[in-house]
Amino acid sequence: QLPREIWQSSGINAEYGHLTLHCVTYNLAELKFPEGADISSILGLEHKPDLISIGLEESSDFDVYPDEENDKQDPWCKEFDRLVADHGYFLVNLTSVWKVKIRLYLKKEHMHAISHVEAVTAKSGFVGGVRNIFKGACTVRFRLYGKHVAIINCHLTAFDPRTLDRNTEYWMYFADQEFEDPECEELYEHDYIFWTGDLNYRIEKENTAVREIIGNGEHLSLLPFDQLKRQQDGGLAFWGFHEPPITFPPSYKFDQGTDIYDTSEKQRVPSYCDRVLWRCKEESTIAASQVNWAASYEVDSSESEEELSTKLVEGTDGKQNEKQKKKKRLFKKKAMEKDDATLEKEHMRRKTLGVLRRMSLNLMLHQRIDGEERIDLEPDTITDASKYEALISEIDRRTKAAVKTPSVNSLGYRSYPHIKISDHKPVSATLSVKFTECPPFLEMKHPQWTMGHRLKVNIKFEQSHEAYSSNDWVALFPENWVNKSKYLSWGWVQKKQKPKGQFKYKVKFSTKSHPGRVMNLQLVYFRGSNTVKPIGFQNIESV
């Protein structure tokens, strides 16, 4: 049993200080699910996680408009549903773009605490004039126990030398997604961002040497040559994201159906392509507060990250005099003399500082760590790689010193070498995530349901929560239900006034709704008829 802090328990609903999130990423290489294959270990069910996120890349089917009806035809997804069905989970959301998918399961005991579930997708560019159906990103975001959470699964550009292309796609997915929740319209505003997928960053070391190192069991010595680590350290992509300590050998690339690294003509260098990372808003806010953004000018919050960071670095308030205009023309002239890679890196540095700058605009109180003054930025911070890397290294140092108790902690990070299906090995991370206390939403009181009788269910709301709406309904499910569409029967919640101005709420099921045999059932309360949200459940037994 993984450690968790339990604040209190009431009936079926337990309130947790920390929940366990199990994230899986698996590139399927377009393979159909092999009949009889055992993939149960990748779900971490022995640890009883509260949430399970499954990210798939290069899936075998192609759902342009995914939903529970057409998704159920995918044998991989059917197997995941089957595996979680007897462990108390339901499917919160599924979405896909081209051949990239994400599925999110939640323990039913927490269904009252999740809301504002939304899915967003982003497609990659073209390859040879043809849409690349293998690459893209899926995001599921939601509120859970008072926190805004986003989980992304993506597949980035392949091939060893295309590191900057992968960085560019990261920024496209990070900066360009917009959400409908008025409290959290952009990705960086979320309390937690969990990023999984085949990120395709490679090991920059000679192939033979890499294989020899792995064969000697010294694969940890490869990590300094990992492209992703280098991009993070250089502040070009995924800066501010954390990753559990890697202890396993590279998860790519194998001969299909084996645990032998690629013996084909291409002989790919074994690499850590499949990753799980996270970012906490609390830490990013502390990082943003360490910099003196020289805000002597009026800040326009509608400006893009690049505009803000360019303004910051060039030291202009937008009202340019002739000297400033001349300086800008010189800046552009020098930029034209640079190669594309140098310009791309400068662009990514602007993006990184621009996100921090945006976060600083929302700070109510700027923090100083142990009395240290905020860091002043020099005019050439963007163009001088050494100064820029020194800056982000110092911000990192101060942030780590300020965060005494991290909100997310790793409980395990592993690959699954015994699963010999794809040319990748699945990778998973089990994380302990801090949430806010939230009392139970409702309580259902019910009798045992006897055949030939109607079922009357009385419902009691907690006063501290938004209660009844006219579109509320209760559905009857088999106990091990996963998909919300698989109910046996349903009924509208009825509201009636009691003496002294109070109200009572109930729902009724006719004798025809009885399953006609002894079985365990669940009554599930749903909020709304358009955006369906389960907010509570109760077990009953039919006799």
C-alpha cells in the first residue's frame, strides 16, 4: 500500500491530503493487441492509485472523433477497461488526435470532487507535404479537490538531430492550448501539469559505446548525454518540469517481440524516448518572483510571451525614441547574420522567460529567498547562452531552497522489459500529489431492492456545496461499470418542499428496472444533461 495522508472519512467518500496518480506512456508501433497478452502490470493496480492516466502513441486504430462508442472497438482500450473494472474506477475522459491517445480513470470514491473536465488536442505539422498522423498531443484538464490539473500525452518529432524541432513542438503544445475554465484558461496557470509521451529525445553518444554501456549494466552513465536533460539544463524546453530519477535502461528501440535493441539496418541508438514529467505552479511562481523584471513601464497583459520578454530584454517601454529604434534595427541586422539554430534557441529562451514574466504579473506578493535580492537581467541575457544558463541555474537554486516540502513526490518510475510487444517498452511513474481538503458532496439512503418492488432513493446534500439543479439524474449501473454510457436505467432527481421551507430530494426506479436477479449494483448521481458529471455513488444489492 502506497503511503497517503487521510484527513477523515465519511461513508463512501474519503478525503485525502495526497492522492496517488499513476501515469503510463506506451508507443504501440501500430500493433493490434495480442490476444491473451498480460499487460496488467503497467496499470499499477497493486498500489491502488486514485487516478490512472494511460497515454498511447502510434495506436493501431485511427479515431478522428473519439467517444466512448467508437473507442470501445479498440482492443487495447477494451483491455484497459476490463482490467480496471473490478478495482472501482470509472472512465473520466478519453480523447485522441490521429494516433495519439489519452485515457483517464478515477476511483469512484472521488467522483464528487472532480469537475470542469475538458479535452483539447493539437496536431503536428506536415512531412513531405502530407499530414503527419503519428504526431500530436492530447490534453485532459480538470478540477480535483480544489486544484487545477492538466495531463498531456504527446508524440514529438523523431530522428536524432531534430532536437530543436522537438523543442518547437513542445512550445507549440505548451503555449497554444486554451481552455474554457475561466479560472484557468492557459496551460501554465494549472496547479499541476503532468506531461507524458514518446518525446523522442535521444542519447547523443556513439551507438556501439551506448550498447556496451547498457550491456555492462552502467546505463545510468548515459543520462548526461540525454537530449532532454540537456534541453532542460539549457532552459530551451521543459524547463521547470521535474522527472523521477531514472534507474532503468533505455526504453527504445527494440526488435519487435523481443528485449534485443534494434538489429535492423538503421541500428537506432538506444534512448530514453518515453518519459513522464510534471510541473507545479507553486514552484514556478516562486521562480518567477526571483527576477527583477524591471517593470518601470506599463505592462499590457495581452502581450504574448515573446513580446513581453523582448520588451524586457531590450529595455523598451513601447514608446521608442530614435536611439531605441536604431538599437532595434541593429538587433535585427545581427539576427539576420545568425544561423537558424541560433535564432531558434534565442526564441526558446524568450519563451521560457516570457512564461515566467507572465506568472509574475499575477503575483500578489513578491518573495525573496533568505533575504536575497531579485536577480537583475542584463540586455544580452537572451543572446548570450552562458549568461542565460547562469540565470536559470540561479533561479533553480533559489526555488529549490524555498520549496521545503514538494507538492509532488515520486513513488516509483520504471519500464516493463518483460512486455515484448512493441519496439518500445512501456514506462510508468507513480506520483503522490497534494490536494486540498473537500468534504463529501452527498449521501444517499436506500433500502435493499427486492424484485417486484419499486426502488426509492432519498438524497441528502452537504450544505457547504452547490446542491440540486433541475437537470440532475441518477443512473443504475452494474457494480463494475467503467463507461458512463453503460447504465441499466435512470431517473430524474425530484425536488419537493418540506415544512419550514426545507426541501427533500429523491429518485424512483420502477419494478421493470430491477435486473431480475441477485447482483451488486451502484446508484450514481449525475450533474447536468449536456456536460455529464458524476458526483456521487452508493452501492446496493438486488434480491
